[in-house]
Amino acid sequence: MRASPRCLASTRRGTLCQSPAMPNGRCRIHGGLNPGAPKGNRNAWKHGRRSREAIELRRLMRLLAKDCRDALS
């Protein structure tokens, strides 16, 4: 533990962090950026009202309704 490489990120005091580094080279506090949500997260899907398919379907329905109104007029 004493011989492990150190993080060496700058702290709020302006000194270098002396915590042991993880394999990515940073400590658990200065680990780097959050990777964010997984790509293609199906749990984030709520309803699909604004999905590309739904928008295209509504556009088609409006066009058909307009054609029907024009045919009856």
C-alpha cells in the first residue's frame, strides 16, 4: 500500500492528492468523469409519444384526414 502509485490530482488546498491510485491512475475521489447512463437504456423509455415512429404515424393520420375532408367537400 505504501509503495502504490499516488493520484497526484490537485486538491482544494492546492496540494497534490496523496491517496493510492486505482488502475485508471486516479483515486476513488478523483476518479474522473461519470460514464453516464448505459447506451440503449430501455428503463428510461416512458411512453414513446415523441418517438420518430409515433410522429410519423400522426403526420400520416393528419394527411389522411385532410384528404378525406377534401374528398367530401
